[in-house]
Amino acid sequence: MAKDARDILEVLKSELNFLKSGGYGRSVRTPWLPTSIFQDSLSCINFGDPNRTRPCKDCILMQFVPPEQQKENVPCHHIPLDDLGETIHMLERWETQQEMERVYEKWLVATIARLEEVRAQKLIR
């Protein structure tokens, strides 16, 4: 299968919109199950595929995963989200859903701004 050819900026903007619109709230179909950041949104290369048939290594989000974490079961949960190096993997163990979403939203906003700046600089040159 081909690598993920989506535009990273569009994926992250869509993810931010999904987050802000309450996308990680409880599912109507399975309200007893918690939702998983990245995995339960369209940003996941395997969204809606319970068998996860596409390898995570092909996902556009892998560019944010440290090399030593890329072989993890859910690599995107190991993306450092702040200066402390907190990840979804860490936050889901000791933080509330609201706090985890706050840290994640801050990372999304900062990452989108950084990517937009890089693209703007490329257009100027």
C-alpha cells in the first residue's frame, strides 16, 4: 500500500476542528468505551478499520513520533506534546480527558502555526 499522501496541515486543522467540536466525547454507539485521541478521528490512517490493516509507519503523523517510539503499538500516542515531553500515552494514565484534550489542543495550535510559518517562508523565497 502507498504511504499516506494527505496534506499534514489539512490533517492537523481537521483534527483541531474535530477536537473543538467535541469529537472525543463518548460515542453514541458505544458510550461505555472511552475514545482514543488520534485513533478515533479521521486523522488516523486506520480510522474505522478494526483490523488496522494499514501499517502505522505509513501514516503522515509518524513525522512527529520520535524514532525510538516508532515501533510502539500506537506510535502517535508517543508524540511529545509539550516542553515536558508529555504524550497521549502518558496523559491517558494520570490526567482527565479534559486536561489531555487541553494539552493536545495546545500542541495542535502550535504545530499548525509552525507549519504555516514554514510554508509562508517557502513562498517568500
